[in-house]
Amino acid sequence: MLLSQSEPMPDHPTPQQGRAALTDDAERNRLLAEMAEQSTDMISRHTPGDWRFIYASPAVTHLLGYSVEEIIGLSAYDLYHPDDVEDFKKRAPSVSYERGLYTHTYRFRCKDGHYTWLESTSRSLRDADTGELIEILVVSRDASRRIKAEQANRRMARVLEISSDLVCFANPDGHITYLNEAARQTLGCEHPELTDLQLGALFPAHGYQQLTGQALPAAGEQGRWRGEIELWSQARQRPIPVMLELLAHRSLDGRIDYYSLVARDLSGQKAAEAAQRQHQAELSHATRLISIGEMASGLAHELNQPLTAINNYVQGILRRIDLQPPPTLDELRPPLERIGRTSLRSGEIIHRMMDFARKSEPQRLPQPLPAIVDELLDFCQYSAKRHNVQLSQRLPAELPAVIADRVQLEQVLLNLLINALEACSRPEQQTPLQVWLDASAAGNDQVIIRVCDQGPGLPDSDSEQLFEQFVTTKPEGLGLGLAISRSLIEAHGGQLWAENRIDGGACFCFTLHSDQPASGQPPETPSQEN
């Protein structure tokens, strides 16, 4: 403020002292006037009552666009925003008082007609003898940036409060300074002032370990971290899966000022994914049962052969016992051993069927392809004979194991083999068509497995339609086998596709990860010459 009081003078100043005092006052007033002229704040004087400008410093041009001459005589009330006039007259809460000064924030009309925000500090000047109000001295500065920043902060605060995401601010020491409404309700934090709430209270033990050991260090180095983590809900008394976005905010000197955490509740998504997995498992189990049903006659024949053999061995032994002299134990040992081996073969067939039809949780482990393929081919031999198809495998000797769930892998292979056998079915022809299975290692840590046939090939339409649910080329098919097979392979991180062979027939190919590290070679492109 350009207000000052001169130093107290002696009761009887000498002439020299009087001249010195006048010189000091003049110099002080000159300096104050010069400061007023050069100040970026607008200094103005107003008449009481109507608040007309009787003086304005040159800063008025920068703030309001008026020249000093143009604004002299104008009433401040005429330049106030209409909504702020009454507010000022009534000394509303936006006006604060301190030691005889009052500060007011308001909108003022510029020369071009637009309004700008000013913050003014005013003081009344009164006659020392009568106390009559003489004029008002005002210092005004541009408050537009501060007001806009405050408005933006208020808007952001409203957005944060109504957001369904969980928002938290915390100091570097872990003390929480803010939780929005969604976070308070979801986590059950009844701490309006947040005086004693620490980050550790929002996480279960393993989640807090992930936060401190992984998320916070990454945010400190890179500025942000994003990943799935679990929060602890006091309201629900259980952990909540969330997708957390963690940001580190730094001060001007580069130190971390605070952290912001924005978490999206994944409970609904995780529940939907679990339901989808359950649905997928039910469909997968149903298709396995359908596959067994389609091969029922073959399985019955495969079981009938060892059971018939066992019966023949038993009848032979009984006939030998009726002879005189009865057979010795050494003579009975060979047929009994054959009965044992044959019964084990029957048990293996039944055990294989039970494993294939059983519901079980997927277990992805290294699986040797040759052993699985040999068992499946043996399983499908009777169906191959019934369709008059020659079934074989062409696996290379050096083939890495694949990472897969054995039952699901068998399901995919069996579905593709059954489709190939039915496509090549020509019971009336003497020369059987061929169905074979081969595989090769790719250079990107994958194995490509192919089921090929000499059938009529794929339809001219888009082959991708074959993998849609309820799309089938079989008269009595359900259209689920290929769709489920693709979903099973994709769940393993692989791909399943179909293509026509150059020499005729079709080839269904899929990829699985191998248990050997990638060699750095480019992946092998599936050949159409097989």
C-alpha cells in the first residue's frame, strides 16, 4: 500500500531540521509515486459513495485496456460484473478484513467488453480531525489465473467425488491425504479427516508387498506404474482385484511431492471371466462326451476284442481242468498270463475313456507329443477302419515337448482327427484315403501341429466361418467342436487355423509353446505341400 507516516518530529525543531524534514517527505513521496507508476499492480484512488476513479496508475492499461485519461471519472460500480455488484456492496464472504484493510475478489469489465478477475486490497482514508471519509485507496492485481486454477480444482474435485474409480492421494511417507467417495465406500474407510490413515491399511499383505516392492519403485523411476493388484475392503472383509494406475508427482526441485492412485474395481470383470471359464469348461466337457458318443461303436469293438479273448482263455482253462490228468500249474501259467495282459489292455481303454470324459482343472505341463499322438491314433484305429481311412503319424524324431493341459490337447487332436476321418470316409473304395498328423518346431519357442487329410478340402467360402459356434458341415453336427478347439488353443497362447492343401484335402494347424527356449530363428510358415 502506498501509505506512510513521517517520522515523529521534535517539539521545537530548528529551521535546519524543518527544512531537512520537508526534503525527506518530498523525496519519499517522489519514490512512492515512481513505484506506483512502475508497478504491475494497478494503484487507484476513488471517491466515497460512487467509487469514481480520481487516480489510476499506468498498470490500468495492462490490466483493463483503458488509458489513464479514459478511466478517470468512471464509476467502479459501472465496471463491476452485475453478479458481483451486490456482493461487494454487502461485503459478502468474498470480502475479508484485516487491520483496517479489506480484500475483495471480483470480475471487472475491460475496455473491449470482456470481464477479468481482479483481487483488490482497499483502505479508507479519513480526515484526521473530523473522521470524514475522504477517499479510498486500492491496489488491484490480475487474479484470472488463480481463479481459473481454483475453478479447475473444484471441477476436478467434483469429478473425483462422483467417479466410480477409487482415487487416493498419499504423501511419500505413505500418509493418505485424500480418498474420494467411491474409495471410502468400497474400502470402508470411515476417516473423514484421514489423520491416521496409511497406505498399508488399503492393501492386504501380499498387495502391499507388491505396492512397495514393485509399483512405488517403478513410479519413482519412470513416473508411473500400471498393473493389477488387490486392495483390502473393510466393508466387504475381503480383497478386491483392481487395475491400479500409480503416478508420482514431483515438486519444482525434482523431489516426489505426492502419489496419486486411481484404481478400477475388477470384481465384476473377474466374476464374468470366471463364469465364462466355467461355461467354457462345461462346453468343453460336453464336446468330449459327444466325441466319445460319436466313437461309441469303435470303443465297444475295441473293448469287445480283449473281453472276448479273456473269455476264450478262461473257457480253454476250464476245459483243460476237466481233462485227466488235470493240467499242472506250469501248464496253466501261460494262459493266465495272457488273461492278465489282456485285462490290463481293457483297463487302459476304460481308463483312457474316463480320463477324457472327466471334469478337471487345467494343468499346463510339458507334454511329449509322440506319446499322446500314438495313444490317440490307437484310440481311433477302429473308426479309421470303419471309414476306410489309413491313419498315421509323421512326427520328427527330435521334437520338443509342448506346454499344455493333456486332456484339452487330446480333445483338440481327437476333434480334428474325427473331422478328418469323416471327411475322408469312402467305405466303398478299395484304396483308402489318408489322414496323418505331423509337427515341427518353430523358431519362436513354438511347435506347429498339423492334422492333414486327402478329403474334399475346405469350402470356397471363408474358412473362418468353420470356427464359429453352431456352424457345421455335418448333417447331424452341433457346430461346437472347432469353436471350442480354437478357444482351448487360444487359452494356451496359441492359434488354430485351417487351409486347403495344394495336393487336395485340408490341413488344420495349431501352435503351442514348447518347453525349450526360443532359438532366435523366425517362425516357420505352415507348409501347404503336406
